[in-house]
Amino acid sequence: MDKLDIPQGTLDLMILTILVREPMHGYGISQRLEQLSHGHFQVNPGSLFPSLYRLEQDGKLKGEWGASENNRKAKYYKLTASGRKQLEQHRERWDRVAFAITSVLEGA
Amino acid sequence: MTLLHRLRSVVHWIFHRSKAEQGLNDELQSFLDMSVADKIADGLSPSEARRLARVELGGLEQVKEHVRTERHGARLDEIGRDVRYALRLFFKNRAFTCTVVLTLALGIGANTAIFSLMDALMLRYLPVRNPQELQQVWLQSPGAKEPGGESFSYPIVRALGDQRDIFSGVAGFAGTSFDVGTPGSFNRVPGALVTGGYYSTLGLNPVVGRLLTDDDDRVGAPLSAVISYGYWQREFAGSHQAVGQTIRIKGNVVTIVGVTPRGFVGANVGAVADITMAIAALPQMYPTMAPLLGTGNVWLRVLARVNQGMSTDEATSRLNVMWSRLADSLINPGWPPSERKKIAESVFRLTPGGTGWSYLRERYRNPLYILMSAVSLVLLIACANVATLLLARASARHKEIAVRLAIGASRARVVRQLLIESTMLSLIGAGVGVAFARVLGSILVGLISTDLSSVNFDLTPNWHVLTFSSAAAIVTGILFGMAPAMQMTAVNPLVASKDESRTTAGSRSRLLPSLVVAQVALSLVLLAGAGLFVRTLNNLQSLDPGFRTEGVLLVELEDQRGLIPPTLVEELQRLPGVLSTTVSTHTPFNGWTWSEPVMPAGQPLPERDNAFVVAAGPRFLSTLQSQLVAGREFTDRDRRDGVPVALVNEAYAARYFPNGSGIGEHLSTNIAGYKDFEVVGVVRNAKLAGLRVAAPPTVYVAYYQLKSARATTISVRAAGSLARVSSAIQQTLQPKFPNTPIEVRGLSTQVANTIVRERMMAMLAGGFAVLALTLACVGLYGLLAYTVSRQTKEIGIRMALGAQASRVVASVVTGGTRLVTLGVLVGLPAVWIGSRSIESLLFGVTPLDAVTIAGAILVLLAAAQVAAYLPARRASRVDPLEALRHE
């Protein structure tokens, strides 16, 4: 199946959403993203890691080293309070954007 | 996100960089491991899984680089790397680096030197409390657009100080010098005379002791002096015992009461006041100077502090209300009514005075602006030169940059790196330039300083100056770096990475020559300007002032009371080497003049002075070698018992005795108590007040007919060594006047002092023009040498086909001449604009003087021939075989 490009500016939103439920490592996030998007999105590590580092640096995520399912050393990312707030804001904005676009497309 | 947070993460990144790098490594490795494990679980072979995982990751280093650029402070890191790389490059190309740094150091150094002088003279605040609150007080004549009167009489300053509802403080001051010491060993110390409110207005606190107050500024108060920090250190080694000690000034005992803070040397910018005394002390110290306390002498500059909360406008209007009330009592009753009326109708003005006052400002503002423009042009030429060097070197770096672009560096990134290199070069250049500016700055101050009025500036680089030179460095770095950087990165990596880098040089061949054209044009402007200043100086120096300046010594006795007795003059006359001796109240360009209303007998006296007056002794004309046109000069018989006689100069005679020589006519006036003079001679016009102005109508009266003392100068014409005669004069006079400092100086020095500004302009403009010319020639040489080296193959082929060496030389030189001619054409309009702005400083030459401009063009062409000859000769020695094998 052909993969879609992740729309500009939405990767952060998806990362934050994925991390709401539980802390995850980079590989886990990329797998979950692919799975949740029914295989339409595949995130490239060259985009994923810079995003993770930026979010961590800005205090939206907190990274901690831990052991993975099969006992590998991995860095787990956890949502911080400020990350949760940003998620809410971005989520609300995205909902409005999606609603607006859908309305336009259906009204036309 | 807060700034603090951002800053913290930058700092964190700087200090924990290696740890962070390690973390990133581990994380990516674990990502890869998991990916591989999943793929194996999906049934791929381990090697296939690893390969696929790698492909999906898309290059470990690229991912890392992407992450790094997301980090705060990543920029900083990259810049740090660029800086290190640039330093390595500089070290590898030492000859190139030295050339560039030296070129820029000259350019930036010259700019810094001129700027630091401008800063010291015009921009720097006095080191006093809240200098920005200080206002300078002016009196503006009715109808005048600019405030003009900056000098006030002592009574007016006192009256201003009494206006407590306007000013919280008023300071009046004037520079002077004091002869400190015991008989026989005087030391002339620069000083200031101030009103009692001076220090409190400036808001200074003493280092030790106390400063002068209103109590010191009363006639009859004990003589007290405040000394500067520097004088305290030099003369008293900074001892606290200095306070209370006495010094002798002209036989008066003066008590030192305090020391001013370090850095403060008076409100007169450019002059140092080591000893400061109250004005009211004058009559006690020098009885002849008592009139300085009256309304007739306008000599004090005034700085004032307006009351807190009052606007300058309100202060000004209140001041003018006060003036309309008090003007009458404060204006000298002896002045003509029209003059009094004009002053009474003048209005006060306040202008920001935090930078103090200086007579130098008026005199050197324009010259400094002109010099600043000149050095900016020099810097532009230097920039063009460095840009040329960078471009010429570009071919060597072509491959490096092509590789950088090919492996994925963005163009912006490479441009930034090149700009960092050029900015670093200019910063290093600026560093060297600041040191060079120190030297040039003190030479400059030495040029405008004369033995009569020494000029002192603290030229230690301060933050103004350092900011200026770093700004200049950064701007120039970008200026000369930008074009080469854009050009070097505008390449197709595929083409450039192949060996044939020369094929991409097409567009460069336009930029390089245009830089040289620009340099030539700018040099032409500087050369023409320098030519005009040099001719101005020449015109002034070769001007016939109406007397002969060489071979005359001027002798002044400080505090001379009464007329100089004829016996004393005769005694000097007998000294070996002395040809002729005389006395007079004025000597040419001595800095002050005497004027009076003088009319032919029978005509009413005008209200305003219409003639300069000089009281001169016997042999005055022969001593100065001024020519007598008709009649006789003063003789020993022209004494008080004789008929009052006068000489007039040609200008006076021409105006007032148009029909006849004037000899035998009578003058009606009121000079020295005489109402009538008989004209006994006519003198050739001799300049008195300045070389630039024509000799004014002048009347000479006989010195020994004066009824009261006037400050007198003894003039001595001598043959042979003036120094020997000078010391003989000192030895003869000093025993007769043990308490009096005796000053002997040459008339030629006094004349030279009037053209200090012109000499400075000629020397500096000339120096900068030579610098510009040299730089432009180096630029031209660089371009031609580069062209020749690129055309080695072509030249080789031409020579193999039989071209003569002379033809090859000619073609290179012609190429150079064509560029210079183009530069001259571009430069001429700039000369036209530029020379107009210096018109007011010129003398005897028009701004568009054809000879000067043609001379400048010739100099340029000649210099260009020299610059072109070396590469041309190299071209002519190309060995065809060698050249064809070259590729």
C-alpha cells in the first residue's frame, strides 16, 4: 500500500495523542502510529526523533530510560502536564479545522 | 516557552553534549534493534531484516543531524564548528590571512582613529552627575537662526546663578594657565577659572578635601585652588597631605583645598585643567585682570542644571522674562547704544550641554566629518580588495564547496560558513586596527595641538569606540564576504566537482573587474580631495602676508606692568645676532586684536569700530620687514612730548583717502586719550587676524606715545640660530624680572599655528589618499595577476603562434588601463559631489579645480601602469611548451 505523507504540523499532535495512554519508546510510537492509521502513515525516524527531541526540550515530554518488552534498553517518553495542555489545545484546533474542511467539502 | 527555559536547555546542551550524543546513539541503536527483531519475527532472514531496517531508518548520521538541528543552541554549536574550521584555514593560509588582516586593520584602524576623536570631541559625556541634564546657555541675537553667543560676562553668569526658580545650579568657566613656582623656575600649568557654582552644578565630589563654592568666589576670599586627580598624583604622589599645602602662583600664596575625581579634567573638552580657581580671585592675583569681573568682558561659557520637573521650554521663557528685566543693568554701559540694544533684544536658548564645551568642536566638526567620509571610502576600498582576494582564492576552494553542497549542505549553510570566515577576518583586522588607531589617534591630536593651545584627549578605547569598530568589522565582513560567498556557492555541484573548475568561472569575470573599477573610482575621489587640501595649504603657506615670518622671535613678559622701556629694547638690540628690535601691542595672528572707530579729521565717528589699531615702536616695519609705501616709520623721537602720529595701511588709505596718499592728513578718533593723529606714513597691507582674510584697514599709532600700559610683545629679528638668540634673550631679561615668566617663541610658529587645521587636513587627506591608491593598485595587481594565471594556456598558444612578448605585455597593460579609465569615468561625478562638500575649507582653489583633478587622474593612471606591469611581465615570460603542458 502506498503511504501517505504526514500532513505538516500534525506529527506532534499524533505523538502526543499516542502517549496519552501510556509512556512509549520511539519504535513503539512509530509502530502504533502505523497501526492506528491503518497503515496509511509511516513515520520516518528522521522526522520522528527530531520531533521527540523538540517536544522533550520544550518540556512537553519527559524521556526516561527503561527496559523494553524483551528486556532491551529503551528510552520511554511520557506526557508532562504541559504536554497534556498542549495536546488539548491542538486537539481542539484540529477538530475545528477538520470540521471546517469537511463542511466545505460537503457543502460544495 | 519561556526564555529562561530555552536558555537553560542551551546551557544544558553545552555542558552535557557528549552525554546527550551518547543517549541519542543508544536510542537509535535500540530503535534499530527493535525494528530488526520485528522483521525477523515476521519471517525475514536476519541479514535481510538488518538491511531493510537500515533502509527504513534512512542513514544513522542523517537522523542524528536532524535531531541535532532541533536542539536549542544547535546554531551555536554549528557556529562554533565553523569558527574552528575558519581558524584552521587561516592558519593554513598564513600569507593570505596576513594580507587580509593587514588591509582591514588599516581600513578599520583609520576609521576607529577618526571615530575616537569624534567621540572624544563631540559625543562623550563629561564624567559628572547626570550629564544628560546639563544645559548649555546661549544668547541668540534677534533674527539669527542659530544660537550664536556662547560667552557671557561674569555679572551675567552671577545673575543667572541667582535665578533659583529656574536653575538648581549654574556654572561659568573659562580655560587659562597658571605660572606655578618660585622666581626663576616657573612651570606653566593648564587651568581653569570658574564661578562658585561650578562644582555643585556639575555634581562632583572631591576625592579629598573640598571643592570650590560660592564662598571662594568672593573678592577678598582667601586664595584657594582645586587640583585635578592627575596633577595630585604627579605633583603630590596622591598624598592626602596635599590638601592644605600652598603653591605659589605669580608670587601669590594659594592654598590647595581639594582634589577632583579621577577622569574629570574640566568642562572644556580637549583642554586639561590641572588647577582650578574661582574667578573672584583674579583681581587679587593679577590686578590688571580686574576688568574680567566687569560687564565689559564676555568670556565665560555657561552650563546649567534646570530645576527638577521644569521643562527646558519653561526654563527658557522664564529666563527671557528675567533678561528683559535685568538686561539693562547687565550690559556694559560703555558699549555703543546699538550694540546694547541688540544684546538686550537677544533671547536665551538652552541646548544639551552634557558633553561640555570646546572651541575645537566648531573648528573641527566639519573636518572630522570629511575625514570620517574619507576613511569610510578607504575602508570600502579595503573591502573591495579583500573581496577580490577571496574571489581569486575561490577557485582553490571550488571543489571543497562543491563537495559540501553535494553531500547535502544547504546553500544557506555554506554561505553562513563563508560569512563567518569573512567576519572573523574582519574582527581580527579590527583588533589589530584598534591598536593602530591608538597610534594614529595620538598623531592626530599632535597635529591639532599647538604649543599655544595644547589639545588633550583621553583616547583609551572606550565602549563607544569598541562598539564602533566591532560594528565596522561585522559590516565590512558581511560586505566583502557576501559577494564571494554567493558566487562560490552558485555552482552546479556536478560540474564543479569535476576537475575542470575553470569552466564555471564565467560570471566571476564580471564581478572582479567591477570591484577594481569601484576601487579606482573611490581612490580618485580621495586623491582629488587630498589634492585640493594640499593646494589649499600651499596657497596659504605661499601667501604673502605683508611681512616676513622667518627669523623673528617674539618675547612676552607675563604680568608686565607699564610700558616696556626703550632702554630694554636697546639692550636686546645689542645682543649678538640681533638685527633689529621693536615693541608692539599686537603681532600678526597673536590671537587678539584691538579695534576703534577712526575717521579722517572732520568726519563723524561711526558707532562701530572701523579700523584695527596696533601700537608699534620704532623700527617696527624694519623688524617685521613690512614695506613702507610712503612717508616714514616711527622713530625714537615719537614720544609723549611729540605730535601724536600714526601710520595707516594701504587698505585704510584706499578707503578713507582715495584722492592722495594720506600723508599729512589728520585722523579723528579716541585712542589712548588722543583725539587727533597726524598720518606720517603708509604701510603695505599686512595680515593681522588670519591668513584667509584680507588685511583690514589698520591704523598704527606710536607705542611710546601711549599714556597707559598695554600688553606688549617685543619682536626681535635675528640672523643665524634663533635658539641661541632666544636663550641669550632669556638670560638678559630674567635677572631683571625675577618674578616674571618670560616666553620666547618664533613668529613663524605663530603663523603656522593659524593653519593647523589646513595642515592636518592636507596631511591626513594625503595620507588616506596614498593608502587608498596603494590598496587600489594592489587590487588591480591582484586581478591582473589572477587573469594572467588563468590565461596561461591562451597566452602560451598565442606565443607559440608567434605573438611578440611586447604584444602580450601591451595586452595585459591595456586591460588594466581600460579598467582604470572606466574607474575614472565612474569616479568623476563622485568627485564633483564630494569636492563641493569641502568647499568651505578650501582656499585659493575651486572645488572643481581642473589642474588638481587632472593631476589626480594622472597619478592614478601612472600607479596603475606600475601595478599592471608586473603581471604583464610575467605573462610575457610564459613558456609556450610549459603552458600547454600545464593542464
